[in-house]
Amino acid sequence: MKPCILGLSLLALANCALAAAGDLQKGQQIASQVCAACHGPDGNSFLGINPHLAGQHADYLVKQIKNYKSGDRKTTVMAGMVSPLSDEDIKNVAAYFSTQTPKGAGTKDANGVEMGRKLYRGGNPGTGVAACAGCHSPNGAGIPAQYPRLAGQHAEYVTAQLKAFRGNERANDPNNMMRAIAARMTDKEIEAVAQYISALK
């Protein structure tokens, strides 16, 4: 666990402030028992299909876990894992992961990064695809608590989520925003922006 200390970035300080509402020790215990096999003990997952949770905004994590529990975000695996968690458990584990240091994934496709950079920063005005940076910030840090941190996220996971939004398989985005954007994206654009996101630090 990392204490809230001077010298941290504004994002880290914001996450520390959010984490103050949760019990980090209890959160770490839940993470080690429930989450570590898929997301890593510190929230840095080893498999591309499982997202990094380290450094993610605590409020965003709380929302996603509750959405899995309620069925608003659908997946059999996650529904089963979070069903026993109380609201306090959810708050504690979200606080724990938010204070962990993200290690990032790194890109595996340097060729896709430049196209992805253009889409992430400028969108595609011709097809109405908004720039990702507008909500997720230019460096991928996100804007607490509405818009998640994306920097260093696995490209495989980002690709899968964008395609799920596009196909209405994932529908827990506020005001249909991500579904509307992803609906205008081609497979090539999705894969390129995912590669760029994975390269952000």
C-alpha cells in the first residue's frame, strides 16, 4: 500500500482523497482473495483480456463493480466474483486499487500507434468520432470519477470493450456516450486507438 504523501501527482492525490473513504487494509485483503488471480495482487493484470485496475479512479471502480453485481454490466465471471461483496467491501477494494501504481502494458503494434494517436487526440471529424482525449485526458489519466484512466491499459481489453459498446453488449455508459462513439468506429480504428492507449504512460 502507498500512503498519501507530498510529491504525488494531482491524479494520485485525488485518488488518495477518494481512497480515504475506504479501508485500504481491508481492500487489500479482498483484492488478494477475490481479484488477484485475474487482475494481479496490485491491480496490474498479466493477461491482456483482464484490465489493469491499479491507479484507476476509486469512484469509477465502485460504479463498475456495482454494475456487475446488478447486471447492468454483464459477464458471468465478474457477476459471480462480486456477488458476495457488500457496499463497504466494494468501497474498500476500489480504494485499495486506486492507490496502487499502474505499470502499463506497452504496445505490441508500433504501426498502429500513429493512427491511434491521431484518433485519440483529434477523433475523426469525417465520421463524427470524438477525440478520446476530451474525456479521458491527453495523457490517458481520465477525469475522476466519470471517465476512467486508460493510460497503459491492455490493447486487447480496450479493443474488446469498444467492440462491446459498438454492439450494445456493454450498455453501462452514461448517456449512451461510448456506444454512440464506438458505433462510428471501424475495426481498424478501434485496434489502432487501443494500441495507442496501451502505449500511454
